[in-house]
Amino acid sequence: MTEKLLSNVEYNYKLIEERINEAAIKSGRNREDITFLAATKTVDVEVINYAISLGLKYIGENKVQELLSKYEKYNLENTSLQFIGHLQSNKVRQIVGKVDLIQSVDSVKLCREISKQSVKNNLISDILIEVNIGDEESKSGVNAEQVYELLDEIKDFDNISVKGLMCIPPICDSPQKNLKFFNKMNNIFIDISSKNIDNISMDILSMGMSSDYYEAILSGANMVRIGSSLFGARNY
């Protein structure tokens, strides 16, 4: 870990904060209304903890094994650890109780296992429903048309609480082209909010990453997941 790397992270953090603030104001909201979550896949814990020391309050991991390998080293005193990647049912038991939010829930089977493990651990797990907003075969997530059916099936599950929606839109050659997907997500989010379904609250709309978080905020996102714009290019 070099001084230059940490210096870059500090510079990037301030720049991202400025852009989030600008987008929030432009969308008629305050900076405090937007959650900046750092996507920390492949990032060393020392670098993550440095970003936390700058004021970062939310981090998200994509892989269970990586999360577990870092877990004891995170500085989580004032920081929320969340799971943002594809989650297999057989790995649910390994993260329930360790994360504050599971963002990538897309099936009754997965919800049932989260419920089972949450009951076993005597806690309530907060989750987001992942929407495959571009109907891409290569991506996980429930199709937009099936979100309501899924919510209806899981609304009475024990010890889980749906807190909102998340998505990863198709890769577009410009952030502006993602606006149609972001706007569609926001419309679904607002529509579900208006229905007042028991055990379903639409508090979080998690969308927008390094290349398009500004546009996502303009389209209604109140949580953005930013990795490479903060930490630099990934080391796969």
C-alpha cells in the first residue's frame, strides 16, 4: 500500500462527494438524502479502512468468500457492511448476521433461505429486490414484470424485511443512455411505494455505479455503489 494510492483515494473520495452533492441538489434533494456505498471487491482492507477514515460509512462486497476473509479486519464501528453480489442459497448462512443489508435478492428460494437463517439467528435481515431492468439473460435479478409477484410471495416470510430495490442496467456507451432504465426503475419504486404492502417498504433505490451514478441520482436513486472511481481500476 503506497502513499500515492491513498492520496488518490482521498482525492477521488472528495471528487465523488462533490458530484453526489451536485446531483442531489440538481434532483431537488440534499446530500444527506443519498447514500454513497463503496464497492470493495478486490480492494485491500487497509485501503478500505483508509476510505472509512475519510468519512465513508457504507461498504459492499460481491463475494461471500472475500467478505469472510476480510471480515475481522474491517473497521465497522461506524460503517455498514452490505452484500451486493449474486448470492447462492447455500451461502446465505455464512453472511446472515454479518451484513446489514443483502442487496441482491431475486427469488423466492433465496428469500426462504434468508428467512430460515434469520429465524435461526433470532434477527431480522433487511433485503433489497434485485431487478433485471434490461431483461438481460446474462444477469441475475427478477424481471420488472415479475417484481410484484415476488413481493406478494415473500411479504409474509418471517424475519426478513424488504427495504427497496436495486439494479444493474445494461452496459451503454454513454451514461445518458442508461436514463431510460433508471427512470423505469424509479417508476416501479414509486408504484410499489404507493401500494403500502405489509412488510414491504421502499426506503432504498440502489442504482448507479462509477460510470453513471450522477445520472442515477438525477433519476431518483438514493443509494449509489461506487468502486473503480474511488479505488482505481480493479485488480482481477
